[in-house]
Amino acid sequence: MMSHWRASACKGSWKKIEGVEVVGQAANGADAVALAGECLPDIVLMDIRMPVLDGIQAAERISAMTPPPAVIFCTAFDDFALRAFDAQASAYLLKPLNAEELAQAIKRAARLTRAQLNHSSAGGRRHLCCRTHQGVNLIEVDKVILFQAEEKYVTAVLADRQAILSETLKELEAEFGTLFIRVNRSVLVARAAVDGLVKKAGRSAVIVHGLNQRPVVSRRQESKWRQLLTEL
């Protein structure tokens, strides 16, 4: 059962979803930014084409707030997704909206917001160092979908790329246990990316949002996952 979450929406983008209280509606991007600062919603539903400030510009300003609400784009334009995710969007949905898809996006955004608040209050890192052929780069922890241990290194899997880390899976689990859940001895998956479980060769496998990969839950973790799914 989803908790009660406060949301604001740009005009025309909101549909009634159980467990969500609408705290305001804005007619343009500038009003959306002002309303987000005034009402402090957990989630903002945003279109792309709007007067004064467009959705991308508004999302960039909203993402700079402390703490930032999650932004879900609901739009008829399919060619702004990359820019939307660069502006820290948590989801990008195309109109006409599917009510179930919107509800799932809101639930994922709510889980991510809750996990981030728990992690931030504990003083956790928000970036990780990764090794590339260009040297050392930083990746944002909340962009990681899963961590996977492979032989002598751990790979962080993001929606658009992968990165090799120097930390072990055990160290990552100890530090980011509020954000990630152990699936088996080799995989940690982001709580916000969990869409459910499916049977795979008689075993439970995790449906990971945005990935075709479905890691199999180890027998040791089965009971924890059954309990987890009742809470999400």
C-alpha cells in the first residue's frame, strides 16, 4: 500500500491516483517552480511545452531545491526524454497517459524520495568515483539501477551506461542499504527500480525498471523479498 504523498501538477497533467494528495496546480513553468517552493510537494507532474519557462527549465530549478521533489514528465513530446533525465526527472511518460503506468511511476518516485531522505539524513555520499579510459569520473548514486559484482570488480549499471567501481559489493551494501537491496551474492538493486517479481526457472527473479536483466533472488534472500514487496 502506497503511503500518502503530496504532489503538485502543471495544468492538465494530473489524474487522480490513490494515496496522492494534490496540493496545487500551475498553468506555466514559472508558476510550477514557485508552487513547488511554496507547497513543498514530494512529487511534481510536469509537461514539456509550457509558457514562461518550459518543463526542462522548470525541472532544472526544482531539482536544485533542498530537498528536491521528484519530477515526473507527462507529455505528448517523445524527443525530450534525454534532456528530461539530465534535469533529474524520475520518469518520462507519454500522453495519452496510462493510469497504471502513471501510478507505478509515482510509486517509484515516492520510494526513491523516501530512500534519499533516509540516506541523506544519515550523512551518506551522493556520488561515487568510477574508473574510465579517460580517468576518474563521478556518478550520482541515485542514477544507479543496480550494482553487479563480476570477478575482481563491481559494475554500476545506469540507464545509459555502466561504470567500474573500486568498492566491493559488501561495502556498497553497508553504506547504501537504504537505497539498494541485495538480490543474491552478486547483485544489489535500487529500491526505486523494483517493479515486482516474476518466476524464472522455478525461482523468483526481480523485474528491474528500465532493464531487460532480471536477477534471480537467492534462496537466502527469498523471505526478505516477500516482506519487501508487501511494503512497496
